Amino acid sequence: MKTKLITATALVAGLLAVCTPLVAHHSAAGYDLGHIVVLKNAKVTNVLWANPHVVTYFDVTDQSGKIVHWVAEANSPENLAKQGWRSGSLQVGDVIATVRVFQVKDGRPVARMGDFTLPNGKVLESWGGADHPTSLGEKANCDQKTVTGGYGALDCIDKGKTDK
């Protein structure tokens, strides 16, 4: 009887240890995923390249001429690297020609990142989980404007093709 109780307790503790991190990760419920907000000529003020999410801070001038301080959460650094990013892809002072994000439902300038189009036309994406259109060993086309997803996109980092 005592052995069954100890076994059952150990099993429950093990399940809780495995399942709790899955429940602990936040959802995207706070974002309006049905509406993409498009912003123009955003100036990067800070980039936090760290787990669990890369965060980009930028300023945008609204229609009344007022500067609005935005913050956009992207995927993890690991997933962004698979999508062609690297830690130096955005620097303080850079201008992002077009920002597409999912803003929080309460209207604050806080968002989940969709993509950033740089002045040279290069697109840095973060639409959710990293997609993997290229297989391990398959090469990405680093000369295209959008380098996204797959293991092949890592080749573009080595060639400096993901920078502005």
C-alpha cells in the first residue's frame, strides 16, 4: 500500500513538472489577430535580442504629428535565426520603412510582430512559429527580398544577406 502511494505521488509530481511549463507560456489572446496595423517610417530605439522573445522598440509619427513609442514582441531568437534574422539585423537608429503588427486589443502601442520591411526592400518576418519551407541541407535563395523560414535561411546569415 505504501509503495503504491509513493508511486502515485511520484507520477503526479512528474506529470506536473512536465505539464506546468506548457500551461505557463502565455497566449496571443491579448492581440487583435484579425487586424494588421500598418505603420510607416518607424525609427528603432532599442532591440532586446533575448529569450523568450525578441522585442523591438520603435517610434512612429502619427497622423497628428505626435511621436508614438511602440513595442513589438517577435519570436524567440532561435526561431528568428531560422527565419533569416541575426542579432544585428536591426540597430538603434535604423528606419523600418513598413511595420506590420497585431496590436493589443486595448489600443495601446504594444504589438505582436508580423514583419518589418527595411528601406532596401528586405523583409524580416515573425508571423508566429518559425515555418520550415526548406529542409535540412536545402539551400535558401539569399538574393530574394524575403528570406524566411527553413534551415537554408541560416546560409543567408553567413553571407550577410539578412542585413539592411
